Amino acid sequence: MRPIILKRCGQVLAVLLLAPVASSCGGSSSSGAEPDPLPTFVEMSQQAGFTISQGKRIKEPNCLFDPKLIVAQFPKVTPPAVSKDVARQCDPERSSGGAAAVDVNGDGLDDIVMTRIYNAPLLYLNTSTKEQVSFVDATKGTAFEKVPSSTNGVGYADIDNDGDQDVVITSLGGKQLYMFINDGTGKFTEEAVARGVAMIDGRPHSGMGVSFGDYNNDGWLDMHTNEWQPSDVSAYAVPSHSRLFKNLGASGKPGVFVDATKEAGVELESRVDLVYSFSSSFTDFDSDGNVDLMVASDFNTTRFYWNNGDGTFTNGTVDAELGKEENAMGLAVGFMGKPQKQVMMVTSIRAKADCDDASDLILTGNRLFEYSGKRVFSDITDKAGVRNGFWGWGTSFLDSTNAAKKEIASANGMDITWMPPSACYASDPFRFWVDNGDGVFTEKSIAAGIDINTPSKGVVIFDADNDGRQDMFVTRDANKPLFFHNQTPSVGAWLGVKVQGSTTNRDGLGALISVTPVEGEEPQLAYVGTSGSFLTHDGRVKHFGLGKLTTNIFEVKVTFPASGKEVVLNNVKPQQVINVTEPE
């Protein structure tokens, strides 16, 4: 490997290259005449150790938001008159199923934190080897076991910059959000109240996804929370529990937060159109070094905020030509195409001809937006062929064959009683779209071995056994989760990149990675920290499929947002994960 070039700083950087992993690839860097291999997944939840259900649905009207339970737990709250609509009142529970792939103990393997309705969340430690994928339930005796309410969304980040991953979990029907602080060995202490993020205000939570990003570039990760309040709950859910929390680490209080929602200009409250948010993402779309904020929300209330660079945001939804989906739920951000352009997949609902839609919703399906520059997006949904996802939830981009082309995984399905026939969307199949190479996608879930026709909610993409092939963990509301091991034969070359900040936040969230396989070819791009979302978090290692590459990688470049420093590596060997640290 050629010496590292540090632009604009001239300092020496230590880069740790992990042991390479064998993989079969051949030919040249070009696609050649040979077709790409078909993605091949094998469902092996039982074998991998995922044996516990995420919950069993309690029959109506005995749900978390039953007026009797609300009165008992929140005596100052009076259930509104519309609470008689019991079916709608229980909707938050049907939007449950969170999980995250997070290395809690620093052993280089992503573990799984999984939420459950009516039960405490679970911690599965990854004990996989090259020979066998294996997870062990390590929840007993942990702080997770003591959570008194149902839980839902999961997020993780190094919020106190101490070198380990802390975990945040949202609640359903409970009194607060939960923040678990890692001691560096995978042991956690719940400290939401002390850290200023519990949001205990005498009202129940309908917690959904949580996201992290350093919106003011002070080197400390901030947090955005999302909550969905149905019509019968909204009367006592103002202000919304969807909040932006600013990390006070730069003021000498590492990992302590203050509510900055109003001062930053990202309040979601509206007396005209209630904002029921599901998921969010911090991403720098206009390449100005400041992360912007996308909030995927139900009922035509999706919001997009441009970062002004001074700790405030401007609502640019309309001018950016976003918010066209009818019911935004899941959200994934990535790059695709040649040259690579930043895209955003937003899942929604696509009406079925045989379903009697009792609402007045248009139900127009998913949206795939491409950033076209000058703070404007283009709707490329129909060109890409990804509109029809049925009742879509969690979604994420991946490259399961390492063919240097994107796939889109999307969970689907909703078991509802207020829309006859009640089971109309309950058997919606999981969607797995594969790029044909021209930006047009073909749905190949069954061909890829992903056969799910019961309601699924979350999608988590990670490499469980570090074999260079991306695996998939799928959560299912009121059902057992499914783990799909990627066993695609003859995959292409690959590279994993994990970054660490110094001036930038320790996780390096917001850093831009550029991988150029061969001199003169278009680079592949990825932002650290952006991934699929809706109650879930993907693994943190950024994965690059390199196709039929047979030489060393020409260039790997990482640009850190807080300092503006760049690290450039040349002649990098593929088939490994590299760690890149920001120069101090």
C-alpha cells in the first residue's frame, strides 16, 4: 500500500487493515459479458439462535392504548371522545418491530438489539465463526431486561465520544424514551433522565425510529426522535415527542442533551395537519459540509429541512419537490448509478383494486427521489419501477452480490381491522428489487430466497460473519424475526470501510467515502451513518461491491465534515475491512 496522503493537514494517519477474507472473483473491473449472480439468501433464524418472538398480538380492544390502561398509567390524561374507535387506537402496535446491528462489545462482530411489544428488548451477542453464524441471547441481567414498557425503535451511536456504542430505544404506550450508556464491554446503564432525553411529561409515547447526526459540526452527535400519534391520541400528544436533541459535549457535558427543536426550526407540530413521524435521516445532500434532516411522516406531512450552517434549519420540502408520497414510513438514503447520484427511497402504501379503502387517502405508493442539484430532487420512481411496494415499511440499500449495483430491500404488510377486508394487506410480500444495470429494478424476492408473506416491519443490513457478503435481519410485528444469510456464490470483490473521527464525532457520522476501483472509473460513494430506517439501524461498516475487480483498488478517499480533512489511500487491497482515522 502506498503511503497515505493527507490533504490540507500534512499529518500522519495510522490505518489498521484487518485480516482479508477469501472471496471468489475474477475477470476485469468491467462488467464483461457474464451475467451477475442471482442473490441467494437462506433463512436460518433457528440455526443462528433467533428463537424468541417479537410479541403476540393481544386481541382488540386490549391493546397498549386501551382507554382503561391509559387512565391507569396516565391519570391526568382524559381519553378523547374518538377513543371509541378502538381499532385505530391500537395502530401504533401494528407498526412495531425494531432492531439494530451494533457491535456492543467491540469484538468486530455486529450484535443484535431487538425490541418487542409487551416485553423488554433483547440483546443477542454475535458469536459467529467462519464456519457458522451464531447468536446468543445475553439479555438476562442487563439493563434491557428492566425496561417496564413495550419498546419499538432502536438506534445507536457513540454519544459521549468514549469509543463504544450507546443504544437508544423508543417506547410504545410507555412513559419515556430509554438511553443505554455502554461501559465499553457491552454492559449498559439506563440514563435517559440524567441525559435529558426521557421526555417524561405525563403522556404516553408512540415511539418510532431514532437517528443521529452532528447537525452543528461541534464534534458531538445529536439525536432526532420520531413518534406516531393516531387521531385518538393526538389530543394529549402536543407538543409532539418527535424532537431534536442537541448534544452538550462541546460545553463540557458529554452525552448530555438539551431540546433544541424550536431553536433549530424543526418543530413538527401543526394544528392544521398533525405530523405523525416514523423515521428520519441526517444527510448532507447539497455537499456544503452540513447535514440536512429528512423526516418521513404519515398523511402528507413529510418534511425536509436544509441545514443553514448556524445551528438552524429551513423547511425546503416544497421547493425541493419532495413530500409527494401519501404516507411516508420507511426511509433509506444512498448513492447509485454512473456517475453516482444521491438517492432517497421513501416507502408508502400502494392501493389494491380488491381492497375497500375506507379512508379518503390516495395511496400512491413508494417514492424514489434523486438529488439533481441546486436543492431540488427528481422523482424517478416509475423509471426505476419501485412504486408498487404494497404497504411498505422499513427499507434499505445493499449490494448482496458485490456487483457494484444496488438492490432495495423493503418490508411490507399491515394487519388491520378498520379497512375491509381486514386481511387485505396482511399477506403483502417482502420486496427485493435488483438493479438491472440501467437504473431499472426488477423484483426478485422469491428468486433470491426471501419468501415472506406475513407483515414485516424492519430491515437491518449487516455482515454477520464478516465474509464480505451482506446479510439481512427482518423484524415482524407480533411474530418471530427472520435472519437471511447471504450465500450468493461467486460474488464479486468488495471492500468495507469503517471510520473514526477526532475533530469530527468519534463515529465519523457524516463523513463521505469515495472508492475508485480502477483509475479513470467512476467512484462509488457513501455517507457514514446514512442507511435504511424505520425502527432500525444497519451495521456501521460501509460496504462497497467492486464487481469483477482483479487488481488492487486505485483510490479510497474519506472526507471528514467537522475538520474538512481528507485521507487518501492508494493501491488498497480488496476483500477486507479497513479502519480510517481522522487526523488530529
